[in-house]
Amino acid sequence: MAKLKVKKGDTVIVITGRDKGKTGSVLRVDPGACRVVVQGVNMVKRHTRASAAGPAGINEKEAPIHVSNVAHIDPKTKKPTRVGYKFIEGGRKVRFAKGSGEVIDR
């Protein structure tokens, strides 16, 4: 299982593929497959059969995208950035944007 620097709730931008340039927040992370689901990105249509849960129809939802195709948005400059780790006072390990040095973790 890979160690990912992306967490649920992070704001990311798609850097390659069909949805290049779109931004959104991370809804779900799958470290086993190295994939993330980003809000409003990589939309696919699913044809569903009628059931007791609801009527038949064509539903649109987000599909997973590989983590290498997204980059963090720097909180200060609002541009794509890489992520590093550092320890702050109190010994807590946090993620920071390498572009501006701004701490990403809440």
C-alpha cells in the first residue's frame, strides 16, 4: 500500500487527462489502488435498473482518478504545488506546500 500525500477534504487540481485544469475537493482516497475521487471530476454515467430503492434512469457520478494526475492547490498562491512534511513546535508532523511553505493540514 502506497503512502499518499492526499487526504479527504484537500483541494486539488487535475494536471493531465480529459479534465485537465479542473479543481475540486477530494471526496474519497483509495491508497491500495493509488486513486482518489475528486468532486465534479471524471464524471461517468451509470444506467440503473428500477428497484425498490428508486426508479430506473441514467445517473452521473464521479469515478476514481489516479493520484499522479492530481496536484495540491497551494493555499497562499492558489497554484499547483508539491507537498512535503515537517515537524512544528510540539512535535506534530504536518504537510506543507513546497511552493510557499504554507501548512496544508488543519
